[in-house]
Amino acid sequence: MSNLPESLIRTPDLDRWIAIEHDGSIIVSTGKVELGQGILTAIQLIAAEELDVDPDQVHVRSAETGITPNEMVTAGSMSVETSGAAVRQACAWARRLMLSEVSDDPTQLEVSNGVVTGPGLNAPTSYTEIQAGTPFKFQIVDPTQEKDPSQYKVLGRDHHARIDLEDKIRGVGVFVHDLEFPDMLHARIVRPPSYHHRLETVDLTQIEAPDLGFVDGSFIAVMSINEYRATRLAESVGNTAIWTQTRQIPADKPLSDYLVAHEASAFPILDNVPQEVPPRSLTTAINAVYSRPYLMHGSLGPSAAAAQLVDGILTVWSPSQGIELIRHTLAQLLAMDAKAIRVIYVQGAGCYGHNAADDATVDAALCARAAPGRPVLLKWSRADEHQWEPYGPAMRVGMGANLSDRGDVDLWTHDVWSFSHAGRPAPGRTGMDVIAAWHLNDGFEPNEPAPRFGPESGIHRNALPIYEFPDQQVVKRFVPDSPLRTSSLRSLGAHCNVFAIESFMDELALAADTDPVTFRLRHLQDTRAIAVLQRVAELAGGVSGSRGIGLAQYKNRQCYAAVVAEVAVDATTAEVRVTHLWIAADAGRVVDRDGLTNQLEGGAIQALSWCLKEAVAFDRNGITSRDWETYPILRFSEIPLVETDIIDRPQLESLGAGEATQGPTSGALANAIYAATSIRVRNMPFTPQHLREAAAV
Amino acid sequence: MTKLQLNGETIAVEAIETTPLAYVLRNECGIKSVKLGCEAEQCGACTILADDRPVPSCTLALSDASERRLTTLEGLAKGDVLSAVQNALLTSNASQCGYCLSGIAVAAYALFQSNAHPTHNDIVNALDGHLCRCGAHPRVIRALEQLAK
């Protein structure tokens, strides 16, 4: 087995990765997709660096089935690590092959801004002259030498322009919502009132040609050439629908209690891998229970997709994070050959994990099947987005520890309860995890949720502490029966696990009468973790006053991040305002410093919103968070000052950073609230009501 | 036919008068900067200027828009030259996914039209009706504060 990046092992054909064009441009392909995280810019910079060309010369082509390399799902903060590594290696090979065309000893040649010079060349040449229009016809089976990072000129620079941004600031319609085709139909779906409603009857007679509508089981769709008319039709048809409620959503117990009551299996985690053996029973001197509710991805644009079925070929324009997964899911649901389905990625609004993009893609395909030949653009309503997206699961974390006489932790226990964080469509399984499949007459049931055992997977992501404790017991407690639909929300279990660990570390520091930074340092051996912790404390000028600190390394193997939060808590209203955030991070070799900062800060702000405001509300009859008033998120007037410092390590591998700050920020915030008020908030969100409840304990 | 004064031109559109302006702009006028987000005046993604004041276009009926001077993001640039606000947001990479960006840019443009040197509070108050889920707020604020100097 070679040392090649996984994506290159899957797609060794160099021509799938890079092409030199006659106009001087270089087309670099990636199977990863732009979600707003800036990956296309990062890929552009990596390619430009390795080829020694100006970044503007590199055009990045992203995700289309059968065209770009298959790089599975754009998730888990893996794109720079995986696709970035593959593109770097592919470019290193392309460079070597091109230079070998003009020299017997290509290592003697120099490339600067795309111009090739050196001994043996009569005149300077270029990649364009050497290779334009000519395929490489080369299979990568072994790695070739890459550029020494000490020679980098592009990577790590302070600022690069985001390649997707200029179109957006000019109003160019780049989103899937903006697609327009001749003769296009606009489609809307009429959803049941809840998960547990089934359609009895609906009256479609009011739909007159050229408008279209169809019903299949409990799946109702309407289509019109006029988009607003499609929304009106959806409403009026919806008003005629009669539904039967088959059962109720369990909603009478606090989620934290529900999780304990419905635990199905427990897996002690050892060396990052859960083993199916009974857990030890431990008595602890200090313990505390933390929780978070269900959280929404809350895309600002409701999910959308387009599709067209022509001569048995289905073309789908989708904002899915996994175009191959959705392609095979469509094949299974529509009983089509996957080869007859082409999925083209088109950007949606930011998704922050597995939202309803896949559901909307399937909806669009069903509508296209009902209107053969016609292009169909399907959009969800805001209310459906809020009620039907797969939420980030509720979690409960029970922490326990013994402190030695010296005030060190000598025993540490961590029990984490949660529902499945894995709800992506998984083709080939007996069930199917997209909404339409549950509603069609000949559809599929949802897959039975099952615990995952990979290192750092969903529930137990970052359940292992970054700290060194002599005796540890970390247990994953799986709860299959979730009252609400769930899937992967940015950082998965790491958010609540790190929140609990970092809160508990402060509680222990207090018990040990030690300041929180010193207490953490005493239990840390990882020098990179120590460095970010010290850096953030320096950046903030200390962690005294109404400030708190949090630290983690995402998945215990990716980006290190430490955060200091400063709060002001209103003594009368008990409202928490975050006034300042300081972030220090180590993501290894920096590719795009500004892009990295954007991701770290965006993740931190999103975490503040989760922690301060958010909880999906529901009752026995359905979801009651149906818009931005019933599910408020953080606003401009509530945004703190944010300062970020990055420790660049050019000689080390780049580490995924898109999910690094959620956990540390949440811990830092809870610790700051304690510093300001002596109230320990353990249940999210940190609303005035929860502060008052915590104060009353 | 309803006449609209859009981005400095008078145009005629054919749509039912109760149609929300956002739909008309997007589907009849090719104005894709206007985004549908909530269709309830809660998120700001569809913000345009009506007589130089930022308003949501998702609930404004076509019939109520015909007498007003309408400007969208597309109308802020002079040809290829972006407005100062657009340029500030662009050069600061003040965005992530960008779905909320055009509404924010339009509202910020209106703010700077009325006040060339807005304070931090002026900026966040002007944008408080605009939701951003990516958490790009700090860099939007920084970009506009820099422009205000």
C-alpha cells in the first residue's frame, strides 16, 4: 500500500485532477464542495503553491458525478486534509511530468509565476507551452516529492481573496435557488403536520393545466411555471388535506431525563475505540450533569434543488454534501440505474452539517419524474425547513472526578448520552433516511439508528479528555429512540462533550482552589495544547474578572483551539451578553490564514448562538419552532469583539479547523458566566430562565 | 402590466398585483441578489431600497411597489465599479456562504448614504434585522467600521 492520499488511491488518473488550458489557465478538480467554508479558495492556493503559478491562474472545478474525483462527503473538517493533500500531490506530479518534457533533469529547472527557466532551455517556457490541451494520461501509483514548505510563497499569507465572493457581492445568481432554465417549473411540497401524520385525502382538482400536482402516499407536490403561484397552490391544496395522527411525539419529560430513561446500550471507550463490555462502576467525589437540547442547522436559505428527467437520464442540481451518496440514494428510491443519474453540485445556503439538502434533492427528483422533460426547481418553505430538517441531537453528559490531596485529578469519569448523530442517506441499507421515502406509497422506512464504533464518531467525539488523568472511564450511552429526527450538526458530539469537560475542569479548579489556567496546565502534556492555552491567555491579557476559558483539540487529532470569553450579565434581567472573545488556534500548516480565521470565528459565533438562545421547541403534536421568532438566533447587536491569533506550523500537516471552536467557546462562555455571577449553568441554552434555575439549586 | 422604477430604469412587468416584490424581482426582472429566506420580514435576506430606505421585499406587494424608487444590490455598483460598501465587504472577505450578504450590503449602503461615519452602534443597529447563520458578523462589522473611518 502506497503512502498516497486516499482520494488519489480512489482516483489515480491525473487527468481527473488537473488540466492545462490553451488560455493559460489551469483547471484543478476537487470532489469537495463549497459550503461557504472557503474550500475552493484553499484548493486554489494549494495548487498555485505546488505549481509555482499565480493563484488567479488556477480555476477550481468542484463536484460533479462522473467528472470530478469522487471524494465522498464534504464533512468532518476533512477537506483541506484530504482533498488538499490529493491536489498537492497531483500538482507535484503534474509539475514533474511537465518539466520532464523539456529537461532530462527537471530538478534543475525553476518555475516562477508559471514561467519555466533553467539550464538546457533555449528560452523560458511555460506549462501552457508544454502541456496545453494535452492530457497527461498518467496514473498516480506512488508519491512524488512535494515542494519543501520552507519555500512556500503563497500559503500562510495574511490575506487571499475568496474566489467565490465577488460574484456574490455583485448579485450574480450562484446559488441553487437562483437556477433558471427555459420552460422551468417551480415546485413546492405540502408536508404533513408532524412526523406521525398520514394523509387520508387531498383535493387536487383545483390544480388546472398548465399547473401540475401529484400525490403519492403522504407526499403531495404542486408545480407551476409561476413560482408565487406554486406557493399559493401549495397553501390552498394543503388546506384541503385531511391527515390522521398515528401517534404522538414524546414531549412530557425533560430531554436530559428522557435520554437516561431510553438508554439502550453503553460502550466504554478505550484508546478512542468503544468496546462492547460492561462499564466499571465508579464512585466519585465530585460530579455534575450537563445537557444541550436539539439544535437546528438553521440554514438561512430554505433547502432547494433542481432536477430534469430527459430520455431516461436524470440530471440533478444539488447542494448535497455528498453527491455520490445522494446519487445512489436516488437510484435506489427511483429504481433507476445510478449510471443514468448525474448529480451536479450547486451551492446552497450554508448547511453546517447534514441539513435538508438531501431531502430537497430527492423531492426535486420526484417532481421531475412526474413532469418528464421539464426542468423543475424545488424550494422548501421556511416553516418546513424549521420543522423537518434533521436536528443536531440533544445530549446529556455526566461528569465525575476524584481530587487527590494535592488537588490533582486522579480519577475521571465521563458518561455521554445521545441519539444518533448519523442520519445521512446510506444507500444499500434496508431503510432510507430521506423524508420523501417515508411518505411515498412504495417508499422506505427510516433506518434503525445504530451506534457507530469508529474513533471519535458522533456521540463520543471529543469525549476523551485532552488532559492526562491517571484513571479514566469514558462511556458512550446510545439512545436509539429520538423523539425528533436527527443527524450530523457541525462538530457533532464534540460540542457538548467539550462544553461539559471544560465546565467541569473549572468546577474542579475551584474545588482545588487553583486558577483555571494553572489547573489545566497541570494536567496537560501535549505541547501544542499548552501553547494555544497560553497564547489565548496572553492575547486576552489574563482570564480574571468576568472571563472564562475553554480548550480542545477537535476529534483529539485535528485543530487545537483555546477560547477566552468575557461576559456581562444583567443583574435584573439575568440576560447574558458576550462582550469579547479571544481565540488562539493551531491548525498545523496554514493554507489560507484569513479563511482559517473566518472559520474559527464563525464557529465561535455560531456556538454562542447555540448556547445563549437555541432549543428546538416541540409538543406532542409537532415542532413548534417554525420561524426565526420561535427559534431565535444571535443578532448583530449581540456580537462580541473577536480577536484571533493563529500559531502557524508550516512543517506540520494542515489540520481541519471548521469545527474546532464550538466546544471551547461553549465551555469558555459557561465559565465566564460563573466568573461573573457565581452561577454554574449546566443546561443549554443559557437563557435568563436557566440562569435563575441554576441559581436556585 | 405594472410599471416599476428599478435601479434607475422604468420597466413594465406582468404579474398579479398581490405578488410579493421579491418574487417579481427574482423571476420577472432577473434580480437574483434578492434572496428568499423567511418570507416574513424576519431575516433580511430580501432587503432592497425603496426610496432609499431598506425594506424587506418578501412581503411588499407588487402593487405597493410601483410608486416607489427601487434599488437592489445590482443597482449599487456603477457598471463594473462596486460601491464603497460592496468593495469594503469584498476586500475584507466579509462573508462565508454569502446568502445573507446582499441584504446586508444593501442595508449598509443605506446607512452610509445617510451617515458617512457611522459608529459601531449605528452599524449593528442598522444590521440588527439581518440574520447571518455562518457567524460572519465580526468581519462585516470590522469591514464597515474601517470604511467609516
